[in-house]
Amino acid sequence: MFSKHSRQSGSFALSLAEFAAQTTEAIDVSLREIIIEVGSSVIRMSPVGNPEIWAQNAVANQYNKAVDDHNSDLRNDPANLTKAGRLKPGRKLKDGMDIVAPEGYVGGRFRANWHLSIDIVENVTFDEVDPSGNETIAALVSAVSDFTAGQTAYLINNLPYAIPLEFGHSTQAPGGMVRITVARFQQIVDEAIRNNQV
């Protein structure tokens, strides 16, 4: 026969077990949320190759801008316009310099090479491109879905130019991606904890 006190202690043990399960789940969810935000931040800040801003194309860019400015200035003078408001024939400069890039070049390979590895450091690279970063972030979210406390998550980009990009090689990310995200790390953690309180 059970006493009143044994029922209460059994109830307390059950409450503790439920609380422990809720806490474990909250920790796992918080960790996944932190990993997703850290990874998404790094991916979103990663520069995407843009041949128009490459140093080798600086002269072509300047020349093309000068041609555009000249044509815009022509439009400001009514003597250069037809009654319909278009430039008169022969006035517009139809000149420009080509932007040089490797044949078939599409930016976004660096973004596409961020990937999550759990408990091991993988030494792989990918040929895919992801200029928007959306597919890479979706893959990160999928990869982290089974992550639990006690495991180690690695966010990896093995392209040889990853370190130069992190340390200012790109005008699109002069402060890097990882260093800026690390500076926000405590804020990311605090937000995840607030979102998943038990």
C-alpha cells in the first residue's frame, strides 16, 4: 500500500523527469538555432564574385561609366533631343569596353562551399554555385536537424581563397564574414536562449 508521501515523491520524480526532458530538448533546439544563425550569417556575408568590380576590369568600368555619363549629359540639352524626347541620331556614343571574366563564369561558388559537418572536419569542396546563398542555407538547416548537445558542429569552407576573403581580399566583405559573426556570437546565443526558455 502506498502512503500519501510516496505518491507525492513519485509525482515529484515524474515532474523532475518531465522538466529534464523539456530542458534537454530546449538545449538541443537552442544549439540548432545558434548553429543556423551563425552559419546563415557567414553565408549571407560571403562575397559573390562580380567581375565588374575586379581590379583587372577597373579601366573598363571607368570607361563605360564615362560613356554613360556622356550620354546622360547629352539628354540634359534639349538641342540633342527629338520632339519625342529621344536623342537625335548620331549623338549617342555607342561604345564600351568588355568586362573580362573566365568563360562561363558565374559567381557564388564560395557561398556554395560553406557546409556543416558534425563531429568530423571534412576536407571537401564543391563545384556548385549559389549566388543567393539560399540553397546553402537550406542544406545547413537540413544538416543540423539531428544535432544534439555533446556533438561538435564545424562550419567549413575549404576553398583555397577562403582565408584571403576572410581577411579583406574582397571589397564586398572587407571585415570578413567569420570575424563579424563571432563578434555577434553572444547576442546570437542570448537570443536563442530567450526563444527556447523552459
